[in-house]
Amino acid sequence: MRKLFDASTIWQIEASVFLLIFTVFTGSAYVQKNEHHLNVDLLIIHLSPKTREITLIVVSIISCILTAILAYYAWPMWWEAWIKNEHTESLWGPPMWIPYLFLPLGMTLLFLQYLLYIYRKIEALRTGDFEIEIERQELKK
């Protein structure tokens, strides 16, 4: 931009940070939907299938509660930035409600995905339709 159009690129760092925040918080719901979150399964692979499913449900309930708390407190933060028309202190000065929106939106979507995940796990446990053998994802050289 600077060489081609003789325009300032002061905005690019802030835009990169905003996009990173967007990717992390809104992408977390998509990752949960496909069950691709990073897991440390050192202990869980040694549990019986039923105990493993119960453990996953309990951990998901705890995660669901945490995302609900984060969303609950993040929505007012976003609303305040929107009402007060807050802007960053940079020369570019974009409105702060844009990056502030990504946290509550992402946590709300993640909360809803956890609810679906918990429901599916409980239904699978109730019907006995769960994976007997867990697939191990080991690093190979």
C-alpha cells in the first residue's frame, strides 16, 4: 500500500489484531461443532467407554458454564462501547464495538455448541450408542 498508492499503513496492525480476535472467538464454536478442540487425552484413553463419556459430559458442562459466564459479562461491555461510541487511540481510530463484539458473539455461539454437544453425548449414553474404542492421535516422526 505504501509503495503502490503512497498511502499510510498505520491501520494494518490494528486490523490484524481485530481479525485475530475474530478468528479465535468465532472460530471456537466451529471447532467445537466438529469436535476438533485440542484435547489432552493421556488419562481419558485408559477409562472404560462409559466412564469416558461421563467424563466428557462433565467437562463439557463445566466449559459450557464458563462460556455462559464470559458471554454474560461480555455483552454489556460491547453494549457500553457501542453506546459511548468508543474508538481506539490510534491514528486510524476504528470503533471499539467491533472487536468487543467478537468475544460475546463467539462465547454465545460456543455456549450453544456445547449445549448441543452435551445433549448428543447424553443421548448416546442413554441409548448406548457411543464409541467403544477411542481413536488415539499420536505424533509420529
